[in-house]
Amino acid sequence: MRDKFIYGVQQIGIGVDDADKALKWYVTRLGSDVILFDDDNVATYMAPYMGGEPHKKRAILAMNMQGGGGFEIWQYLDREPSRPAQKLNLGDLGINFAKVKSKDITRSFDRLQKQKVAFLSGIETEPDGKKCFYINDPFDNIIQIKENASWYSNNKTDTGGISGCSIGVTNIDNSLKLYSDILGYDRVVYDCTDNFPELKKLPNGKGKFRRILLAHINNRTGGFSRLYGESQIELIQSIDTEPKKVFQDRYWGDIGFIHLCFDTRNFPEIIKECEAKGFPFRVLSDESFNMGESNGRFGYLEDPDGTLIELVEVFKIPLIKKLKWNINLKNRDPNKPLPDWLIKAMSIKRIKFDI
């Protein structure tokens, strides 16, 4: 097998100071109620981004089975995670906000208002003509809820999972070498430079920006590609302000969006391509690594401004531990998507909270 595969956005990482509080919020507000792992151990590989030392942590991967990527909720257990010294401004270098899918934007807006979520805007229209609105999670992370037509299944809730994110960069053309060439976002939905009225209520949102929204020309294939669905990456470049790094003087895993993660296949080929194109991996796990009850391989590279991109190749996902029932991906045809019954079997790991 010589081809690389990027099946889609697996998850976005979120550093928090209370994983239980975060999990309840993402389950009850955004419907990410299937828990693929809840891992409590020592993070060793990311030591270079954690002050040079390994740290004890808890990580939870929560998915919405209607489609889209998940949320990896990440909490230090041996130190108090720090908040940014200054609030994020639009265009700062790093992940500015996550994009979450909505089937019915008005229904999502009304429901989240009733659930007393912190709103940053009303319903706005993006340059691609899609409607959206912005909210904060309990840790001041910005989330864009945006109408979307790509769904895996219907469980009658109005929101799905992650459909991408917006990333602040210093030079969009430079950043395209990673996001378009390597990660496969080869279709430009829009590329515009202006003051954008739909952003004006966000921090620094009244400024002038260049924004480019990237999608992929061809549908992703294989593995969990149908569950992840279509995804988009928006790169945003501030024209009239000097951006700061989102994690300046802080550790990876501190409060905020800590990485964007892609589900992949054929890691050796990905490593070679990234190295050849000037994006070497800064972190690489062993060739087989236990991630809670799951098993696979992962690595991190940096975009031109230091934003961390995680790539994961999953070998095994446990469904019923006592019965040793697992989804084994290692020897499957990488071009073929998993059967629906097997993906839907992950719903046995669904949890519920009272609102």
C-alpha cells in the first residue's frame, strides 16, 4: 500500500480545567454523546510542548453519531492549566474557533438560547451564503454553529459534530502549502479581503481580514470517512493588527483549542511526504501505541505559524471490552468505508446527562 489516506477530521482538541463539566456541556448542548475513550494516564510524547516534562492527564473523545468529527476533551491532572493572559482576538495564530454542523440554524439558535448558552452573535450570513452564529463554551472557546447539508445519520437532534475550524495565520499563501497541498483541501470556496459585518461582534471582529475557505474537491473515501463527512478549513489573516500566538508562554493542553486532528492511513508515506515538503513531524509515537482502550499511531506537525496538526492512524477501537469485541482497522482495505452496522454499533458507548 503506497497511497496515503486522510479520511477526515477525527477531532479537535480542547484544553479544559474540568473535564467532567466540559463533557456534560458538549453532550447536552451539542449532542456529542458517544464516548470512544476516556483515558487517564501520563502524556509523555508531548513533553516538548509541556515544559519539557511528561504530565498526568485525562483525555475523553466524544463523538456525535449524526456525522462530523469529535471533541477531545483534555485536562491536566498534576498542574493547574493556565488561561491566556489576553483573550483571543480574531486572526491570532492558532485555532480561532471550531465549526459545528447544524441541520436547522433557527432551531439550533432557539434551543441553545433556552439552554442559556453564552451567545456572541445573532444569526449571520457567511461569504459562502451559509447561515451561522457564534457561541462560547464554558471555557471561553468560540464555536461557530453553521448550517450544513452533509450528514451521516438522523437522530432528530439539530447539531452534529465538527466540520472544520478557522485558523489564524500570518500569510495565507504560505499556509496553503500544508492545508491544501498535503492535507487535501484543494477547493477554494471563497477568498476575500474586507471588513466583514458578520464578524463584528467577535473579539477584533471589526478589523480587516483576508479569509479563505477551503474544502476538498473529491469526497474522502475509506474507514470512517462517511461518518466524518465533508469538512472545511478557513484560514484567516489579520490585515491591520499584529496577531499573537494563542499559546504564547503557555503549555499545549492549557485552556483553549490545542490541535486539529485527522484520521489517516499509511503513516510511513505521510511521514515521507511531510518531510519532503518541509513539514517534518515534531512528535511521533511508537508504531503501535495504546490510546486508552484504543490502539494506533499518532504524530504532530506544525503549520507555518506553529499551530499543531495531529495525524492519527487507528488500528483498534473497543466496543464491548468484556466480550473483547473491537473494530479492527489494521488489515482492512483502506479504500472501503466501514459498514454502517459497525459504525452504528459505536452508539452502545452513548452516555446521557440530565440538563
